[in-house]
Amino acid sequence: MAADVVAETFAIAWRRIDALPPGGQAPLWLYGVARNVLADHRRGQTRHRHRNAELDTEIADLYGHSPESGVELGTIARALRELPDDDRELISLVAWEGLDHGEIAKVFGCSRNAARIRLYRARRRLSKALAGAGVSVGRVVMESL
């Protein structure tokens, strides 16, 4: 994360070189920029953790209300947490935001077909993780994610 913060700080400084104060004030200005960039990164991480927790809860609720399943909600949340970050993000974009393949492609900077394939693989990995944890997942439910 430190390398990202430093790179972004200097990218902002380069873009705003005209706003750079003269002399001894320049390092202070740069520290201020770095502080703001770091705060943005921390807020982004907090949002990411919060969204993952919400998705864990939503998926657990989706599967956990079946009286005959006897599935622990924690099992489902754990299966989702164990997925790679990109898989969780893809599933989140579909489940929360309702994005289609074209919109996902724009978010990930790939073709529509690549987005479709990535989503298919993410769903398959989630399905396998849930099956490995003893959670029975229907095809219709997985396609809704």
C-alpha cells in the first residue's frame, strides 16, 4: 500500500505542479497531499471491508433461511471470504449493483466476453466452495449472483 500512496502522491504533485508553493513550503504541501491520499486509501479499504461483510450477510441470508438446510451462516460467509478478491468483487457487482456483462467489462477494463467468462468462473468457484462446505446451491441461485 505504501508504494501506491507514494506513487499517487507524486502523480498528483506532477499534475498540480502549478499549485506547488515555492521554497520551504513545497515539502509541507506534499505532506498534505500524501496525507489526503493515505486517508482516501484507508477509506477505500474500510468501504471494501464493509461491502464484503454486507455481501457475506446477504449471501448467508439467501441460503440460511431454509429450515431443512441446517446451514450455518458463518459457513457461507467463510466460503465467500476465501474466494480471491476479484471473484468477490465480481459477485458483489452483480449481486449488489446489478451490473451486466458490459458494465462489468468497463469496471475491469476488459472485453464483454472476458467479463462473462470471469463471472462464470467466479460463480463456479463460489459454488465449489459452498459445496465443499456442505451447502447445496441451486443453479438458479448461482445465476442470480
